[in-house]
Amino acid sequence: MKRILIPLFLFAWQYSSTLGQPASGNQPSLHEMQATLAAQDIGAFLVRASKEWWNPPPIYSHWHIENVATNVDKPSMEAARDFGKAVAIKIATDTQRLPFPQTTAEASRFSNSYLDLADWLNRSEGYGNIILGSRCLDIAAVGVGCCVLDPAFPEKDLSRLLSRLRPRWLESQARKGILNEEAGTPLFSVGENHGESNLMETLNRIWQTGQTQVLEKRDPSLKAIRIKQQEERSASAETQKNQPAPQVSYFDRPDILANLPFFTDDSLSGSTATVAMWDKKQHGQVVAALESANVAKVEALAKFREEVGGFPTNFAVKHPFYTGGKAAFDLAWRPHATEKTRLLSVTAWQAYDELKHGTFLDQETKLCRAAHSDGIKP
């Protein structure tokens, strides 16, 4: 019994230290970590964190703290949220003053710094951790795009960078765990063993079902309309051959009905910057995989480079629909295109053009600059 109790006691003590209580060993309080982050750049902070074996706290949402957490847990969770907001502010400050990478070496360092920060933050599974991590991926994609443009950049190093833009902590299984933890119940596990083969599909359908039932609770006539439509589809399927199997239905399941408040996110009106949105409920973004358009663009550009062997230099080509570089990219891609990838050249060209003009930016910086040019507060 003593062999069990002693490790458990030590684990609990170390965990409480992570959440802002007196530090033990090399694990500092969150206040100390926050002060170190404020005083150093991200790269130096990560070097210190690695040397000292620092780990981030799991960062819960403000909604979870207000609606799910116990009074005992709330202070440590708030401390973790304060640390997360400090990270968001640090990222925002750095990206506003950082110049666009001028060389491939700068781009590689730039990308690796933010990829390292994303991975470090997601050593602990948490709502805030994954939101901050996805922000870092969007920024890192800018540097990775610069590396893709350089024909001398080693394919091995490029493949490693590209793979890091799709980390395991962003996969459906990890997001399911975070969503269940946030809801305080295994809400997103209800589709398991009920015919769903795609976890991403399960997460989306549970979320959409919950949102629909929130609306039906406000307006019961909507439920009657839905039931009538379902009955009509079922009757049609029975009278026709070769119909697909009916989808798993999550409607009226007690575990969803008992947690309807979880399915209502805060409005996205106003600024959508991470710092401004920090205390807003954004669980729908976690469901939707926090997808980065920049990552998709870079992947398309890299695939184009790999298959075509480089990028077109002659943009004075004839094309039935496009002109200039867009036309040249499409013609170069056609011999390699499949039904699923026939439009990849359009995405690759967009990334190429933005990178060449220094306008390939992370989403928040792009919106911030657009707001400033329009005289609007971002």
C-alpha cells in the first residue's frame, strides 16, 4: 500500500506545482514561467523550458471553469488561463514586429520556433493549449512556404517541416478527448460502436445535432419539421433499391439533451484575434479541427513542386480560362492531376504568388493589417 500511496502523493504535488502553487524541483510556478516568457524571445524560452524540464498546464476554457469546474479547481485553472493569455499576447506582439522572412535560413528558424512552441504547449491536452498550438501552426506555415519555394532546400528537411504542420495532438482522437473534458462528460463518445467509421464525422454530427436541438428547444415547431423530413426520407429509402444505409441518429439522446448549453458558442462578431477571443467559448472550432488555410496552401505548393519538379517561369501562356501565372501553373499541373487534385494548381499558385509578394501571412496578421488599412480597430 505504501508503494502505491507515495508515488500518487508525489504526482499530485508535482501537478499542483504546475498550476501556480509553490514549485517543486525544476517545475516553476506559472508566475515564474510567465515572467520568463515575457523577458525572453520564444526560442530562448523553449531552450530554458527544455533544459529545466518545464511542462505547460492544461488550459481549460472560461466556459468550463464557470460551468463545470469545482470551486476547489477554479483558482488553479484560472492561473493556467492567465498563463495561456500571456502566451497569446507574446505571439501577437512578436508577429506584429517580425519582418517577413528574407532568406530560407530565416524561414526555417522562424518555422521551427513556432512549431516547437506548438508542440510544447500541447504536451498537456487542453482547450487553450490546442487553440494556441493551432495559432502557432498557422504562423509556422509562412516560413515553411518560403522553404518550399527554395529549390535548394533539402527535400528531407522540407518533408519534416510539412509533417509537423499536421501533429498528432490536432487529430480527431485528441480533440475528442479535449471536448469530452471540456463538457465534463463523454459527450463526444456517444457515436462509438453505433456505426460511425470516421471519428471526424462523428464529432461534426454530434456538434451539429446539439446545435439543432438547441434551436428546437427555442422553437418546438422546428422539431416537428425535422421529424417530418426524416420520415419522408425513410419512406423514400424503403421504396427505392440500392439506397445507402441510414445515418446514425444522435437526436433525442439523453446525454446530448442534458448538455445543450455546451453546444452554443459565443458570437464571433468583432475581433477574432486569439487575445480578443481568449475568454469566449469557441468549442465549434475545436470540433472543426482548427483548420489553417495556410497549411493547406503550403501543402498544395509542396505537392506541386514534388510532382512537377519545380515552378513555371514562363507565364506568357494560352489558357481557356486563366491568364498569367495561374494559367502556367494549371498547364504544368495537368499531366499530374487526378479527379481529386485537378484544382490543386489554383491553390498552389495562390500560395506562390503571395509568397513572392510578401503577402503570405498568418491569418491574424493579415486581418490586423487589413483592419488598419481600413481604419478599423482589429
